[in-house]
Amino acid sequence: MRNRLLLLLLTATILTACSKKVTNPHAKTNSVYTNQADSLSKMVLAEEPAVLVDSLGQPIPSQFIGTVNFNLRKPNYVIIHYTAQDSVAQTVRTFTLVKPQVSAHYVIGKDGKVIHMLNDYMRAWHAGISKWGSISDMNSCSIGIELDNKGNEPFAQAQINSLLTLLAKLKKDYNIPTANFIGHGDIAPGRKPDPGIRFPWEQLAQKGFGYYSDIIIVPAPINFDSATALRLIGYDTRNLPAAIGAFKRHFVQREDSTRFTQFDLDVLYNVYQKY
């Protein structure tokens, strides 16, 4: 009887282990994540004083004394992307391979499922070469959200509903300003177009995530300086046509071009006054 119970217990243990392997296909990459996070935590907890030498090569006395006033650095921007891939599974695979060197904090599927891939306080590799205002390292101050979308299709409402819920949480948790919900195309004009002209920026703005033009807009003055207005919003205007195209994809969403029509200028005049 005892041997039979032991056999049943062993069988149950094996089945449980096999079940875990089946239900957790990302166990290996999760383990890598944990190991890297542990390595970073050791760096944070290090209490070694700075090793300094003067111009004559003589050591400068130094000591580590821990302050009691500190916390984690928090994200101050949210950058929205589309994946331009075939599925959530493909994007997750991309973000769990070393070679692509890309990642994001969140991936949201068409069905509304949210996959959290990186702690919000950690630095993801989603922005690339980018600039917004005076910030040239957007990865260090932002959360990246990837939406499962190829860029040439409408965004599923279930996906947008989950996005809005997630944005509300992030805005509350980190006190992110309304103006700081922007797109990858905004911070990388000429290089990236996402989330594209089909993304519902107006719907987000109505919920307090980013700005959008009003329905009734005042015409721009004859002497309106559009380049300065773009720069004040945050766009990198060193390549002005690219900045114009990025603005139009976000705030006009009627065509993809790098020239302003009078209507576009009126929209810009309306929008820049909100910043």
C-alpha cells in the first residue's frame, strides 16, 4: 500500500512538472529576465565609494554614506507603437531574442490581451534614435507600448479599450502629464511612422492621453511661424519636411505628405497653443 502511494505521488509530481512545461513556454526567457534583473539589483545595492584620483595620480579620499531620501526613477512619457508584424506571438518572440536588440514594456493584442514584458522602472529598447524637445534619450524616460497591428489596418476596439485602461493606470501611477502621450513617429520623424494615420489619437485625447485639435479651430495668422510651433510642441525640426509629415500623421490623419495645406496650418495653430 505504501509503495503504491509513493508511486502515485511520484506520478503526480512528474505530471505537474510536465504540465508546467506545457503551460509556460516562456520559462527559459523568463529565467533569463530574472537573472538579468538580479544582476541589475546587485548594481543598485552596491555601496562602494567612487574611486577617484587627482591630476597627479594621487587617490582622493572617498566614502559611501547612504542617504535616506531617494526612490526609483519613474517614467515620464508613454510612446505608442504598432508592431508591423504578423501576430502577438511573433512580436513576443522578437522581444525574447537577443539579436534584434528591441523590446517594449507592453504588447497588446487585437483581442485586448495585455502582455507585460518589462518592469515599468526599467529601460526598454523601443524608441531607438529619437528626440522630443530637448530629450535625446527617450528610452530612459518612457514606457513603450506595442500594438499588434501591421500599420495598414484599423485598430481593433478591444485593443484600444485595453490600451485606454492601461494608459489610465500608467498616468495615475506615475503622474504622467497629458502632453506626454505620443507616438513613435512623433519622436523619430522621417524614420518611423507608427502608430500611423489609422490610430485613434482623438479618442485618446478625449480621455486625457495626449492633445488633439478642437472641432472648431481659429484660422492661423498670416505670419504664423509653423516651424517654431512644431518645435515648441516637441518635434525635431532639423529635417522640417519629416517633422511636418509626423505632425500630419498624428493630428490631421487625412493624408501622408510633408507639406502644409492651409487647413493643416490651422490645425497646427490650434494644437500648439495647448502645449
